[in-house]
Amino acid sequence: MKEDVKRSIEAARAVTDFVPEIAIVLGSGLGSIADRIETVCEISYKDLPGFPVSTAPGHAGRFIMGYLEGVPVICMKGRIHYYEGWSPEQVVMPVRVMAGLGAQTLIVTNASGGIRADYRVGSIAMITDHIALFCENPLIGPNDDEEGVRFPDMTEAYDRELQDVLRSAAAEEGITLETGVYIYLTGPSFETPAEIRMCRTLGADLVGMSTVPEVIAARHIGMRVCGLSMVANMAAGIAPHKLTEQEVLEAGEQAGPVMVRLLTRAVRMMGQK
């Protein structure tokens, strides 16, 4: 996998010498954020050797590099999911490539199911921690000491200073920012009501099928991380109806403009630090 990462970085460098500071991963229904970027270069995942290609609905499958509020960013428009059949190492390959291109900070976004009863569809929550019990750790296997230590600390997986930036950005934009602990389940089936009760007992507020492997890999290689989750539906047993992927995409379209405002302000503030 290290060789595939290296070849993908070399292929990207053959197209552009752009060096991003911040990497942004866009979740389901949140692709409109990329429209705010003053684009310098776009690269399809298909054009990178050995690179996994996203197949999930609402995930375009390309890197967008450019400036957001004057800050050099690389945006992953379409993430890779374990449920698509990729290995954990392949799922986090994009994070390693973005870091290899120069990004030192990672902003992860996702669409999630709301477990906490006081959430509503369209709520935006800052991820303060995660639960990875059901995640096959992407660091399993031989460790590359050049990338990170064998046993990376996860005490502060989500950077506290960056959380403060997100809070300040939300306040300046007049956006209500919830907080929550995100729990990862593999999918692609939605969770059962019993599984949601288990997640609540474990201390989770949000549930989804992404993000956690990416955060683990990012912390392993020393990236600073913060995360935002859009509540796309209320989780099974809480919602009075059956769950569908269309509901997730529609929620993203409705809440997308709010997320765009928040992320744009946050990136500007991060670029000033």
C-alpha cells in the first residue's frame, strides 16, 4: 500500500505542484462545499495508479485543489467506504495521499444518524470523540516507523484548538453547533433499533459508516483533525419511518448551505493562525 500511495502522489505531482495546507473530506450530500473553492486543479481518482474509486451515491470521486478564502486546500469530493469492498488500508489511502501532497490539517465531514433525541434532521454537530470498536483498524499489519509510531495515542483524536475554531466560526455565522460522539458501524445496511440502543448505551450520539478509519490514519501520520457531522436522519427506532439513502442525500441538500458557511468561515480562521 505504501507503494500505491507513493505512485499516486507522483501522478498528482505530474499534473500540479500545488501544495495544500488543509485537507477536507466531504460526506454524503455535502459535495456543494467544493463549489466555493477557487479551483487550481482537479484530479479524478481513476487517474491515480492503485487508487480506490468511490462508488457510493453522492460521491463524485475526485480531488479538487485550490483556494478557499485564500487558504490552499485539497478537497476529497467522494470518500472511500469499507462497505464498498475496499480494505481498511485502501479506505485511508486518500488521507495518506493528501498528507503526502502537503496537507497538515484534516477536516472530516459526514452525514450521520442522530441517536440523541434532542437532535433534529439537519442539525450540525462537531465530533468531539469517536468509538471504533466495530472498525477494523487500518493500522493493523507492519508499522511504517517513518509515518508514525506503532501505538498512536488517541486521547485527543479531534484537536481541541481546532474545536475552538469551529465553535468560534459557528458563533460568528450564527449557526447552532451541536456536539457529539460518533460511532462507526460498517454498513451498508442501516442499523437495527437494537443496535442503536447498544450505541446509546456505549455513549454514542451519532452513528455512521465512515470517518473513523480516516481519523485514525491521519492521527498516525501526525495530522491535526477536526470533524463535523450533519444529522441526515434520526436513527432506527428513533425515526418513525424506514430509513433510505435518498433521505440522507435530501438532508444534505437542505443543510448543505449551512455547512458551507461554517466550513468556509472555519477554514479562513484556520488559515489565519
